[in-house]
Amino acid sequence: MSLITTKNLSKKQLDAIMNKAQEMEPYAQKKQAGTMMKGRILATLFYEPSTRTRLSFETAMLRMGGSVISVADADSSSLAKGETIADTARVVSRYADIIAIRHPKEGSAREAADYADVPIINAGDGAGDHPTQGLLDVYTIQKEKGTMEGLNIVLSGDLTHSRTAGSLAYLLAHYGVNLTFLAPESMRMKEEVTTFLREKGVSYTETDDTDTALRNADVLYATRVQRERFSNQKEYDRLKDRFVFNKALIEKHNASMLILHPLPRVYELSTDLDEVPGAAYFRQVSNGVSIRMALISLLLSSSL
Ligand code: NCD
């Protein structure tokens, strides 16, 4: 099995991933050195910028005793010579046991999975999906809050282009949470996601007013305006700092609000928020290692 989107994951699969991540914590937290992946190779193919995702995939594999081979930028690989994703997937399957791929084209991870002989993990396909981030976001909320049931969760920012917000929203449909999408008209949550939520009978609210969204909020998930997905620089400049959250604003609504962000943050989270107890975006990063360890193990043992 490959992991391309969070849309089709069942609650049973989700629980298995969360439990496995929990089991992996001692290894992710550097308390124990793992050997369970000895002799296995992860290939990381990143054709778009990344710091956290690639490094945390590689950390996850290395701390489980496995090895990593990687293509760190598109210009240094055969894609630059015109090789197709299909051929790249066929070739890398001959070297590695599992592949994590990030590519600017939506649908690229699915295409790779169609031609690879080993499991593919989508590490971000354009504005499409980013399943491992969505999973680590759920893991973080559960860990920080103890339960998901009844939480008021606000997703804000560039909900049209943010692949992490979409992947997270699909997953949140499995829990009894109340969803609010805070975005201006031109960056509203993707139609594909809202259609899915309606089909699943999950109610959600959409607003462009910060105070309305944050009233009663337990969790704020902020995202960056995705500059690289705008064809019009002027439009990006108009929207880039449309929502900026700072300490005073959060404390006005709920001093213990959990604040998450997939990072990198640009304008949307002021640094004075870092001292707020609910600012969990750096703890969220550590959870990324446990989740990716869990996914690599489950996919390689065909137990998902
Ligand atoms: C996100 C991404 O690449 O989509 N970053 C990440 O993987 N943590 C979010 C972003 O780039 O804004």
C-alpha cells in the first residue's frame, strides 16, 4: 500500500497509525536507538523545497536503524533531463524499499505509486495533499488536548492552496469536532474538501472575520499564504498578511488555545506567541518523526 491522500483512510487505519506513533516515541525522542529497519532503504525524492518533511523522514528511518538515499533537488536529478515521474518511480523502486516523494505537480505521488514496485509516501504534491503532515497534526492535537471530542478547531490562512489544511480536514471528519474555516473569499477551503465534509455529514462554518472564528476556539491551525502557488504577485502581496495572530489577540479569546502551524511561518504567527503555553508548533515538529516512523513501519510490514 502507498499513502497518497488522507481522504480515504479509515478510522481503523488512523487508530493504527496513532498507536504505532505512540510506540515509536522513545526512538523519536532519542531515548532509544532502533534496529527494526536494519537493512532497509528509504529514498527521499524532493523536487520542491523542504526542511522539516525531508529531514524528519530521514531522521525517522535512520533512528530505526535503516538507511536513506536521496535526491535533494530537481536540478540534480534526471527529471531535469526530462525523465518522467513514472520512469523515476520504476528506477528508484530497484534501489529502495520505500519512497517518499514531494513534487510541485498535483497528482504526482499517485502517478509515482502507479509505477513503483514499493510503497510510495506522498510528502506533498503541489496544492494537493500532504498526508503525513495531516496525520502528525491530528497526533499533536490528541496528545496536547487529551481528546478530540467536541473541540472547536479553526483552520486559517490560504485554505485554497494549503495541502496541509486539506489533508488535516479530511482526517478531522473522523472525530466529533466543530470546524471553522477562517479565510478570505479568494482563499476559501478547497471545494473537494468541503464537498467531502458535506457528504460525511460533518458541519463546518466559513468566515473571514478573525474574532468570529476565534470566539470559543480550542485549537487554531494557521497556515502560510502559499506564495509559490500564486501566478499574480500583486494578489499575493494583498493577501500575505491578511491574518496575523499575536499574543494579545489569542489571550483575548482563550489564553490556553492550542496553536499549531505546519511551518514555515512567514507573517501569520507573531514571535511573541512563542511564549504562550498553547504555542505547540515546535512540539508539533517532534511529533512528525514519530508519525513518519509509524508510517514507514506499517507500510513496510503491509499492516495498514
Ligand atoms: C508545509 C508544506 O510543505 O505544505 N510545510 C511542511 O511540510 N511542514 C506547509 C507550507 O509550506 O506552508
